Amino acid sequence: MGKGTVVQIVSGKVKPFLEEKNYELVDIEFVKEGPHRYLRVYIDKEGGVSLDDCQEVSTFLNQKLDEIDPIEENYYLEVSSPGVERILKKDSDFIKFIGKKVQIKLYKTINGQKIVTGTLVDYIDKQIIVEVDLAEDNIVIPKDMAASVKLVAEFK
């Protein structure tokens, strides 16, 4: 079964449960690392997720996946929070984290840089707008030029 199909099936099964429990589905990955396959489900909620939250979702998913058996090979199921330096993928992620510090890794250089770190100022029409220290103007980066965008942990 294709990677995309596994993610779609798992998403379809887990979304209603997560919404009922007031969790946010952040991301689902089905990846091969070395000889092993991993199905990773990242969840979040207001105030952050606990180990008990991850266990609750993991138990639910184990039961549902055993019923429908969509994955032919052996795999490890991991349910966790996206972490402090979470990846931003969805449009709603960018809007939610306006005002936060981000690191953007680019496919091609912009202004001689392949990595841009600054404050996420806005997100309009698939354009990431970042304020960078020492730069006169905000940098506008088309989302499709970003290989990855993640929050940067700030400790005060």
C-alpha cells in the first residue's frame, strides 16, 4: 500500500476521534528508517499534550488499525506532541504562529541565504513574511520555496 494511502486512511480514522476529544491533528508520517517502518501521529491541544493523551490516542489507533489492517508490513506506531520546535506545514499553522520565531530552510538561496531565521510577521496567499534582525525590509518567501519551516524555541 502506498505511503499516501496509509496516511489518508489513518487520518480518516483518527480525525473524528481527535475532534471529539479536543485534540488537533498536527501531522501523520509513514516512513521507513533503516529496516523499520514507523507510523507517527503528532497531536496537540490547548495547553499541550501529556503522556496520558498520547496513550489514549495510541490505544484508539491500535484498535482501529487492527480492525481494518491497512498496513501489510510490520511497523511501529508512535503518537506524540509535535514538540517545542514543531514543523509548520498547513496554512492554519502559519496563521496560528504569527509573531513567533521561525527557521526556514530553503530549496534555493534568497539574498545569499539558504536558511532564514526571524519572526513570522504574516502569511498571505502562500507567502511567508518574516522580519529578520538587521534587515531593512521584511523577507517574503513563497511557501513552495521552503523545504521546511519550524518554530524556534525561545527561552527567557
